[in-house]
Amino acid sequence: MRLGVHLPQFRRAVSAEDVRALARAAEEEGADDVWVSDHVILPAGSTRPPELFHDALTVLTLAAAATERVGLGTSVLVAPYRHPVLLARALASLDALSGGRVVCGIASGWHRDEFAALGVPFGERGRRTDDALDALRRLWTDPDSGPAGPATPWAGLRISPGPARPGGPPLWVGGDGDAGIRRAVRRGDAWHTTVADPSRLRERVEALRRECARCGRDPVTLPVSVRWRALPEQVAERVPAFTALGVGHLLVDPPAGERRTPRELVRAYRAAVPPG
């Protein structure tokens, strides 16, 4: 199973060296990727999500500069918060400069206050996310391609240099409900979920497979990634259940108050999640 580790980005004050230390430990102790979350503006005193929250792509860029191999993931970018051309530009540059290491986890979002502060209609988040996913793929390949119809606003324009990899970073679609599953099957390269309870996850994986059957998609082409805030000891107990359900990637988010050093922590997570 592939292992991702969430970087220190929120909940407590962190320094650049805190981010670099965990990113380097992840790379040197055998983790596959490091990850960030996405919130932009939150209510004073908020605890879920915590008010203290660094910008996602800024933190990921810092991690990229401190490493050479480890993947760089977003869990998840809220698509409606950004114009798709600006998002495509930022991710293309990060992918190019990091040597093709970006994984774009992306979803429609849920925080109504944040949508209101950004002037984005909450009721349009699903459509805007679908449009953004389509736009990213086209902007990273041929912006003039796609179904016949009115030209896109960027017809004749290019993002250059583009991503390191043909087609751009893989798009891991988040969303635990039916809408997120439908979006992942129709537009995603993987399904990224926060459902970590095995009994509930089993029901969601079954729903994913039913949706694949409806769309004629082989579920083997849609890996499952689970994000879970848990200690290494808890992870070790649950890995067999995840494996039985076909989970191919586990993103661990260290709980607050963990006293192990970054290297000790990543080593413990890697021991709990055997590679393969």
C-alpha cells in the first residue's frame, strides 16, 4: 500500500523548517508522498477547520524545494475557490519544477462561510467543480480540443511551460457522498475519501463499483485513497481491513500533540503500512 503523510500546515504555528523537516523525513524514510489541505478564509475561533491554516500551494511548494523524490499531493483543493486557468497555471508550474511529482486531489468543498467570503455561489459548487476538472485536462493537453461547440475563452492561448507529464498531474477526486463518487468515476484518476471506518468504507466502495459498472469503467483503473487522522499504532490495526477493501493508498494525518520527531513518526507509519 502506498503511504502519504500530511505536512504540518494547520492547527498550530509552524515554521518553514517544520515543513521541510517532515517532508525530508517522508522522503528518506520511505513514504510515497506528502500532502496539504485547502482552506482560504475561516471564522475567527474556528476549530473545524482550525482557524490557523497556511495556504495549500505555498506549503507544497516549500516541500517540493526541500525534496527530490516524494510526491506532492493536495487533499483536497476546493475547485470553485479558484479560476481554473489560474489553478492550471499554478499546478503546471509546480509539476514542471518538481520533476512531475504533483497529485491534484480536488473536490467541490463544503464550508458555506468560506464560499460566501469568496463570493462563490454555494449551490453552484458541483457544476463549477465539473467544469474545472474538464478545463484542467484541456489546458494541460490541447486547450482547443474537446467537443464541438463555442470556443473556450482561452482558444488560441497556451499555458507554457506545461506540466512535466503528458496530460498533467493525475486528478484524484474527493467526496464521500454519491456525488463525489459519480464525479470520480466520470472524471477522476482516483477516488480520495475521508471515510476510514471499515464498515462504512465497504458500503462506499461498493457504491463506487456499482457506479463504475453503470459507466462501463473498470474499477481497477480507479484506485482508492483513504485519508485518516490516526496514530501509527491505530493505522497498523486497520491496514488489513483497508487492504481487503482494495485501498491502494493511505494518507495519514498525525493527530495533535504527537511528540515523536518527524523521522520517528514517518518511520512508524511506514512500518504500519507495508509497501506494495
